[in-house]
Amino acid sequence: MSRYVVIGAGAVGGLLAAQLHLAGIDTVLVARGTQLAAIRAGGLRIRRPHGDDVVAVPVAGGPGEVRLSTADVLVLATKAQDADAALAEWAWQPVADPAGGPARLGTDLPVLTLQNGLATEEAALRRFCRVYGGTVAVAASYLVPGEVVNPSHPVVGAVWLGRYPDQPDPAQQRFARDLAAAGFAAHGVPDISAWKARKLLGNVRNGLDLLDGTAEEKDRAGELLVAEAEAAYAAAGITPAPAEALRAGADLSFAPVPGHVPGRLSTWQSFARGTSSEVDHLNGEIVRLGRRTGVPTPVNERLQRLLGAQAVAGAPPGTHHVGELLAATVNAVV
């Protein structure tokens, strides 16, 4: 039976580690800063519609506090902008073989990458032999140290897993079974790249949470962001998974959690906590594809520029208006 070493204790990583632990699956959660201190002091509180669970999941502050073995699976649950540093940190850690075999390194372990965007799996291949990409659909939020809010029921979220580069691999079904036991709607798929591309078509809208403006203006801007992304995909030869398949596999229901304001996506949460932004791996990924293929992506580029500068300045949500995106539509794909 594997032990899951979940690296990153935000909304996704914290919820995943807590659910695995509650299911009796050996797990350690790697956290840092105030999140690490809060979990060590009082466990990880998962706030749900039906009440709170305080989960005493084992927690570590980094690889120096985790004795890796050949039975371990590394789960990279950091934000995309932090993924490469984490991969470098864990790849060369010593790994013991309980059966007495030769010493190994972290690079020999399977790694599951759960980031938004399309870049992390390629980065992981530089150091890891067995890479499994993951696409996560979850409504969880992390704003308070030691606490993750999850309004979903009866399943806590949905996950699609597959070997990267795309190929059949029986191990992904084992990982999916463990995640299903932990309360997720989990799916092993042979074409994880297509599923990650589909998820990104939704993620390009994340930054709109941070802009002022009406719902109608944001809907129009969202349409333009997605249209540019689809044009860049077509030029780059990327075919996303069908939208209806993603919706069918993530049929989540939600209920109120006392004191929680729903609908705040991961990008908004990062800005609210004053941490770094993943916009370069969301809209910036579409901009990169557009530049490589000659497809104009002015709305994605404008949103990337606005939020990139906003993150550096530490400015609050609502600093910019969605009209600043709509003004960039002269060359937009419609």
C-alpha cells in the first residue's frame, strides 16, 4: 500500500491529504509558514456543510522531515508558479528500499502533478521518470491558516489522472481507486493532456474575479478569453477533452458553509492571501501559445499584464475594471 506525500497544503493539497487520512490511507502533508504552524498546533480543520472535521493528518515542514521509501508517491499540490522549485527540491532526496534493495532517489518515485495549466508535467519530466498529470475540479478554498472550506457533497471534488506523456498505465487506476476511497469522483484517463487543456479553458476566466465590472461585462470578457484560447489551441494542434465529459465527471453539488462566501476561485484566493499569482500559467499559457503560432491573444495578454502588475504592487481585488480588457478587443478572435 502506498503512502502519499502531498507537497503543498493549500485548498487542493490540504483537502486531499485530509481525505486520504480519513480514509485510512497512509499520508503525510508537507506545509510551510503559518499553515504548517496551525496544523501542527491543532490539526487541519475541514469546514463542510454538515459540520467541521478536525483532521490530525501527519504534517512535515519539508523533505528534511520526511524519510522517503520506495512505497511512496509524491503528489505535487503547489500552485503552478511554485511547482518547479518543489520538483527540484524533492527529486534528489534519498529514498530507502524497505526490501533492502539499492538506495534510490526521489526521481525514481512516481509524481502526481495537480497544477492548472499545461506546463508542470513537462517540467516534471526533466527530473522524474514516472509523471502522472492530474486535473482537479474542486470548490475548496483556503484563506485562514489551519482551515480549508469544502462546500461540495456527497463527493468532495473530481479528479482525472493519467500518465504523462499520454499512454496507458495501470498505476493510474490504482491512484484513482485510492482517491475514490477518499471521497473524490476519480477517473483514470489515457489522454490527460486533453483533460488539462479542457480545464484551462475554464481557468482563463479566473482572473475576472479580481476585476470590477458588471456580470454582463465579465461574461463578454470571458467569451473573448476562451475564444482566443481555442484559436491558439487549434493553431498549436491541441484538442481538449469534450466539455460535456468534464461536466459529467464533475457532477458536484454544493451547500452553504456558515460564514463562507462561495464562488471565489483559486486566483482570487492567492491575491487575498497576498501570495504569488498563477496568472502566468493560465492566461500566460495562452499568450505563449499565441506567440508561438502567430495567433493574436490581446485579451489574455491584457489580463496577464494587469494582474501581474497588480500582484507586484500588492494591490487589492477591484483595482482594475473589466472595461480595460474589453478595450483590448480590436484584434481579438471572436
